[in-house]
Amino acid sequence: MFYGYREWRKVGGRIQLGIWELDGKLPTRNTTYDGNAADAYPAMTVFPNSEQALAIWVQTWNNSLFFKLSNDAVSYQDEVEVDPDKNLGSWFHRSAARGICLKNQTPGAAARYQVVVFFA
């Protein structure tokens, strides 16, 4: 279930999804992951069929978290922080990732999160 922003508009042949334009590609489906982050990085969550994402939205409400994306479902990119006191506690970006892994920024301070992965 997707609880966040989901208004798509077609403007001049381009699809606009809130704060990011998706260059003419309309997200046709999404997969949602939610829960409380762990204190250490768990095993990578690989997207269904190791499919490449079109865009990813990460939200936290109570505590900061770190996450890493994987473009090949094996290795990781650099760590990204999402802080609930900055940018509405969310990160939304166009990404070709095939997997994600996240953890609490501060051990013992569980971050409640939701990750929505959009596919074309």
C-alpha cells in the first residue's frame, strides 16, 4: 500500500510526479516496504525479480536512518541519510537501483520507515 504522494500529471509529453519529472515514463506499479530499521545493515532487500527501479521514495517519521542502494543487487552505493527534521523526513529520487538496505542512524533509536519503489 502506498501512503504518500501519488498524483501523476502529464505536462507537455512528460510525466510529473510531485517533485521529480520522470522523462516521459509513467510509473505503472510500485512495491512498498515498511517497518522499523535495525541497528546494523541487514541483508539487502532485492526488488522483485531483481527489477530495475524507475524511482524510489524513502520516508522516516521519528528517527534518522541511513540507506544504501544497489544497482546490481550485489554491491552498494554510498550511504544516504534521511532525517525526519529535514526535507519532511523523505528522500525521493529517480534511481536505477535493484535493491536497498537501511539501518538506524543512532543504534537503539528505531526509525519507522516506508520505502516505495516505482517501476515502469
